[in-house]
Amino acid sequence: MAASSMTGFARAAGSSGGWRWAFEIKSVNAKGLDLRLRMPSPFDRVEAEARARLAKALARGTCFATLTAQREGAAITMRIDQAALGVIAAVARTAAEKEGLAPPTMDGLLALRGVVETVETADDEAQVNAACAGALASLDEALAALGAMRRTEGKALAAVLSQQLSAIEALTLAADANPARRPEAVRARLAENVAALLDSSRGFDENRLHQEAILIAAKVDIREELDRLKTHVAAARALLAGGGPIGRRLDFLAQEFSREANTLSAKANDVTLTAQGLELRAQIEQFREQVQNIE
């Protein structure tokens, strides 16, 4: 299974009996799965099933799924609210008599909101069930199209991430091969520092000073950070090769990349190694930003 992005859009439409509908699905980036579903009556009776299908198809992202429906060819009847008409007519006559005006007319009363209601003939239950089943089928169709779009974008993102991992690996190997890390270079640099301290004061214990120099050399060693970076690169590549919902695990690896690169930069005691550490951090940040788009 290929990696997928979290962004996409799809639409599917259908009809049954007197009903026509369209399902639109839009998904964007999110830390988890957030489903936002809107379904009009009478389709809200299958909302739970629609939500379950969305949750099964998607692992991560904010998903907006909207069903729009229209009923065609339904018989329409007009109904007068007799109670409301009686109350309004009585109040209107009283007001007219008090002000010396003409009594209200029927056409004027019927024009008032709420007196006349438009009523559609109720659907047959079998027709409603058929329309709901058709809407769910359209949801499945839209989900298939959305998944295809997300996988296509995920494939492109995976290629970008693979290139960034290659850059991170190259910088890690370059830092590993940096001449400043060679034992003779470290010894020479420490010897210079020790000689400078001894020349500045004769109060130093030379043996103790050499012991401290050895401890300092151990603290600035970046072997462990380099090994971990190489391991993380291999793990990230394995995730990309495996595909599926790997966004969270890649995000965790991106954080580990940053942790090791920051430590490497802090330990660097040479300008060239520091420059490599800064470039490594920049590449890792770009990797982390792209990972936020992976499901």
C-alpha cells in the first residue's frame, strides 16, 4: 500500500425515484481523524453508517462530507391554518374598528406568513430507503475517488521525502568524514589548548589537566548522534517503502532527527562541522514540514 496525503476532494451524484443527490468530500491536514458530516432529512437516518464508512476509509485528516439532496415531482398541497387565521382575523377586526378603518379582507389575511402552508406529499418508505441506499453508494464512489487522489499526491510526497532523506544521509556521512573528527586533529587541537593554559599559568596540575582534556574530548564526540541519524534514515525509508498510514511515525522520526542534529551542532568544535550541522537541521526541518501532509 502506497503512502497517502491528507488532502483531496471528490464528488459523486445519483438519483432514485423522485430524489436527486450529490455527495462531496473534502479532506485537509490534521493531527488525527476529524469527521464532519452533514446530511439532510430523510437521509440523516443513515448518518451513522455513513460516518462508519468514512472512518474505515480514512485514517487521518479533517474530512468534510456534505450530502445535498433535492426531491422532484412531489405532489404539493396547500393548507390553511384555521386556528391562526381566526386569531389574526379577530385581532385585525378589533384594531380596524378602534382606528375607524375598513375591516380586513380575506386575501390580505391569507397573504400573512404562517396562515397558508405548503405541504409535500410524504414519500413512500420504500422509496426513501432506496434513496438512502443510493446515497451511501455515492459516498462509497466518492471515497474511492478521494482515496485515489490522496494516493497520487502521496506518491509525489514520498518522492520528495525520499530526496530529503538522501540529503540528510549525505550530510550525515559528510559530518562523519569531516577531517575535524579524526583522532589526530582532535589531539592536536586539545594539545594546543593545553599548551596555551600551561603557558598562561604555572599553577595547573599537568596530569589533571590532561585528564580533563580527555573528558572534554569524550563529551564532544558525535559518534552516537551520527549512528542514530543513520538508523533513523533507514527507518524512514522502510516506512515509505511499506506505505499505509505512516504519517504519525514519520513525524516521530522527524522529531528524533531534530534532536540528534541539535545535539550534533551543540557538540561541534569546528566551524566546518558546525556548518554541516546547521545545513542538516535545515534539511530536517524541510522533511518535517512535508511529513505533516502524510496520512
